[in-house]
Amino acid sequence: MNALLSHVPTQVLLGIIAGGTIFLGLPIALLPDISSRAKGFLNAMSTGILVFLLVEIVGKVLEQLEELFQSASHGYPTLPDALTFSSLLIVGLALGLLGMVYFEQAYIRGGKDKTPTRSKALQVSMMIAIGIGLHNLTEGMAIAQAYSWGDQRLALFLAIGFGLHNATEGFGIAAPLSGQQTYWSRLCWMGLIGGGPTFLGTIVGSYWQSDPFRMFTFGLAAGAILYIVGELLHIGRSLKGEAVVEIGLLAGFTLAFATEMFLAMNGA
């Protein structure tokens, strides 16, 4: 085993570690049968985590674009890049949204409102895993890019930070399945969809780095997550007026926010 690992690039190992922690949050799906209010709380908490993830993605992208447009306004030749990246972001956002619409129409036969509760839970969890996987692809590329710059410490911190985030994202994938009959094999498959792209991103980033591709991927992930948040809110409407939904949203957002601030304090 040690001989095998010695031939694996360090940045790829970091990607495996960062993506693999997503499995830590998946056992929540194996909780026994719970009340509809508890399910509503867990779904809302999952939504809160994804809302923070969406805010984080959009914040990073807008900061980069604003810097380019501000530089252009001061006479620097950055306007072409600003327009190109903005276009790629919008195209990625559109494809992320419309791609999830197509996925749901192809995956959910007979209309989503007629789908049995258990099937709907599986489908929502699968869509969450796909959206998170798209985002994690960019995280893997960031790890590989930091390592290729020769900053091994930064690459390690990024792997640790993304790993902590992925643990909470695993919870987001599993939460809609709580109280539903499910199996480890299915959870492992969703974990691979959500966490595997972190590993793939380190491979891609080791051999090819592209700011336009990264911007497009950010848009793709943001569009997919935006659609998923809408789906989770649609599910939560059955508990309209229940404070448990708002509390769950706040709890999920706070959990993701606290994780991010902890990482910022430790230099990740």
C-alpha cells in the first residue's frame, strides 16, 4: 500500500482527503423514522448550508470581476478579460440552471408533485450531490494550482479547509433522506458524486490551469445550487408557517459560516 501511495502525486492525495470527508456527513440519512417536523428541520438545515455555499461562490466571483472592471476603468487593459469572464459566468449559470431542469424532467417521470415521498427524497439528494460535485471540482483545481505554484503549505491548508466543508456538505446531501429507507451502497454512490470531483479537480489542475474554465465552472455550480435551493424550499412549503423551517435555515447557514470563519482564523 505504501509503495502504491508513493507513486500518487501529493496534490492528488490532498484531493482524495478533501473530497473523502464528505462521507462523514452521510450517516445522518440512516436515522430511524422521524417526524415530519424533524424532516422539515433537516431539509431546511441542508438548504441553509447550500445558501451559504451559493453566497460564497458568488462572492468570490463578483470580487474577481469587480477588480477587473475597476482596473479597466483606470486604464489597464483588463476589459476584455472582464467581459469574457462575465460571459462565461452567465453561460455557466444558465447551463447549471437549465441542466438541472432537464435532469429533473428526465429523472422524475410523471411530474415531481406526483412522485412518492421516498423517491422524491432520493432525487433531491442526487441533485444536491451533483450541485456540490460541480463546486468541488473547482476546489480540487485550487488545491492543485496552489501546489503547482510551490506553496505546499497553502495546498495543505486548502485540503483541510475544503475537507471540513465537505463534511457539512455530506450532511446536506443526506438530510433529505433522513427517515427514509436507504442503503450504504446508495449513500456511497452519492458521496462519490459529491466528493469525487475534488479528486478529479486535482488531476485536471495538475496538468491544466485555466481561469476562464474556472469561472465557467463557478457559474455552473452556482446555477445548479440555485436550482436545488429552490427545490428544497418547495419541499419546505408543506411546513409553511412553522418556525422549525426558519430555525433550520439559520442553523445550516450558521454551521457553514462558522466552519468558514474557523478556517479563515487558521489561515486556510
